[in-house]
Amino acid sequence: MTLLQIMPDDAPDTVLLHTRDEETIAQALRERSVSFTRWPLRAQATPQTASEELLDAYRAEIDELCARQELRLVDVARLHPEEGAEWQERAAKARSTFLDEHRHAEDEVRFFAHGTGCFYLHLEDRVYAVVCEAGDLLSVPAGTRHWFDMGPVPDFCAIRFFKKEDGWVGDFTQEPIADGFPRLDALLREG
């Protein structure tokens, strides 16, 4: 189930809000111009599910969202656990890529079709840790400082939306803020 934990940006051990209530999550994020909604799950995203099959299952929602937000490109990003050192290396590299605070020139729009990931949104003097799970659609405004944790054993499948091909490229702030906040696995343990 989705989780929101809000902490001061200078006191990661201080929890201002910890909730799994979807309405509370949506309202708290809406107050900061972040959109959170849920789509009904239409397909089981497994490692064998072809990207086109997944996109076809959500075609109505995808087309409506693209038209409303003028999004032009849609793709599928996924990582599922595999055996062996090669996968562990690939997973560790993928995880570390977005664990540092960064921002994007366009909105970051993601729908989780499977699995879990956590967006940490640095909004003014607060950090909003948003644990997304299957069915969650999160839209983070362009320029929002944030980082993403896919966990020590990444297992997720997300549909990504862009206006431009390089919309996913991060502008890293070089600030070490992310190092002090609880990672996805710690947030899930805390409940």
C-alpha cells in the first residue's frame, strides 16, 4: 500500500506525517502542486510481459493523460530480480543512479504497474517520501528537487511519460541531502 512520510529537510529522524491513507496523501501532495492518483490495475506486469502488451492494457488512461498534459512519449522502465552477480551489479548501478538529489526540465510522470519505488520530494523545507506501489500515478512538477530509491532488490515496472526524448535526464544538485534520509527498505519496515 502507498505510503507518505514527511520530514523536515534538516531533521530526517523527525516524522511530521506518516500515513497510508490515500486521500490524506493526495491532499498533502496537492498542496505542494504534486499530483497523486490511482489507476485500476488492468494487467499483471511480470518479467515476461511485453511492454506493448502493458501499454495496450492501459491505453485509455495513457491516451487521456497524454492529451491532458501534452505528453508525447511513453515507455516502460522495469527491473525484476534475477539470479547472479551480473544482475546484482546492474541493480546496484540502477539504484545508485537516482539516489542523489536532482531535478528535471519537465514534469516527472510515472505510473507503477508493478512493484515499489520511493520518490523523495524536497519541497521547500520538507522532504516528502512517497512510496509508490502498483496502481499509483505520480506527477512531479518540472524543477522539483527529488531523488528516487528502487530498493536493494529492485522489483518494479513503471510506465513513464515525457514531452521530449531527454525529459528523463537529471540535473544533479550536488547536495548530499539524500544521504541522511531513510531508504525505501527502512520506510517499508517502519510500516
